[in-house]
Amino acid sequence: DAGVIQSPRHEVTEMGQEVTLRCKPISGHNSLFWYRQTMMRGLELLIYFNNNVPIDDSGMPEDRFSAKMPNASFSTLKIQPSEPRDSAVYFCASSLVGGSGANVLTFGAGSRLTVL
Amino acid sequence: TQLLEQSPQFLSIQEGENLTVYCNSSSVFSSLQWYRQEPGEGPVLLVTVVTGGEVKKLKRLTFQFGDARKDSSLHITAAQPGDTGLYLCAFNSGGGADGLTFGKGTHLIIQP
């Protein structure tokens, strides 16, 4: 398996532009998570899906952020309009949830977003 | 409020030295996970600890879960430059399907 695939790896855009980040989870995994990482705040959970259904989006900072998971093999995180404070590394992670075991996440390599 | 406090925040030591980093909380956890993140990559799971007092070893890395399941430590023996990275502890914030809540991590640099 190629692991969790994220694109783009790097994006530089200007304030006000729309940004779309993409994620392909590991085949067979039933949960998908979007995180944001900054030096100041560390890794923050933005939203997660279970069986393609959004379960908890309380971490989404504001209405400018939206996420979709149209099928089990694809998810997007969209920022519109983008602002300089959105600059961060955005990670997608997936897991296979079931049974009583701890939820173990497999992360993608991240998308580094810079908003000028 | 950080649910997980990791210390130290930064640590730089010479190759061959031993070190311990900590993950503390006032909450009780059913399990705790440790991840390592290298520059330009996502975090990768090292270990999951479940039982209070549990000790797990991964080559030169020793993980311990506190008896009260509120804290954990990671000890590295004879550190190598390849151990350099960000070490993160995390717990399940809710049920098994929920996302993980991470501490801010310890940035570790092992100098040759």
C-alpha cells in the first residue's frame, strides 16, 4: 500500500484565494482525519469522518474551512477565502476503527500551505 | 488548556547520551500513544501503552505508562542522530472512532 497520499505537498497562494487540499486514505480504512500543525499550537484536529460521514467538525476554525468525503477513497479540505493566518502544514490521516483497540492513525506527508 | 503537557519542549544532546522525555496530564487515559515525526513527514506510530505500569521496549527506546494512567515517559539509551525528530504523545479523546488529541511534542536533536 502506498500509504495516505496528500496533494499538493506545497502550496503558496495569495490572501483571498481558494485553496483545496486533497487526500487519498489507505484502502480499507474507514476513518479519515484532517489535522493542522503549527509551531505555536501543535497538531490540532480539524474534522474527522467515519464511513465517509462527518462526525465532528468542532475543530474547524471558522466557516471559511470546509471538508468533504464524497467516497471512501477521497477527501478534500477547502479554505475560501484564505488568510495569512491559515499558513500551516495540513495533515490527513486514516485508520481502521473497530473492536476495543486504540485508534491508530496513519498520516500522510502533509501539505505545507503558505498564504501571502 | 493543554490536556497533555510534554517536557522538555526542546532537547539537544550528544550522540551516545541517554535521555528521558515526559508526557503528563491530570486526566486518566485508557491508552496513550507515542509518535515520532521527522522533518517534512507526518507522525509515525512508535507504540501504544494500555495498562497502568506497563513498560514497552522498542530497541533502544523504553516507554512507560504511569501506574495511574495519567502520564508516560520515553527513555532513549545511547541516542543516535537517527533519533532526531519530534516526539508526540496522544490519546483518544472519546470513543474508539474519535480522533487523537496530541501534546505539543518534544523536539529532539542528537548531535554527532
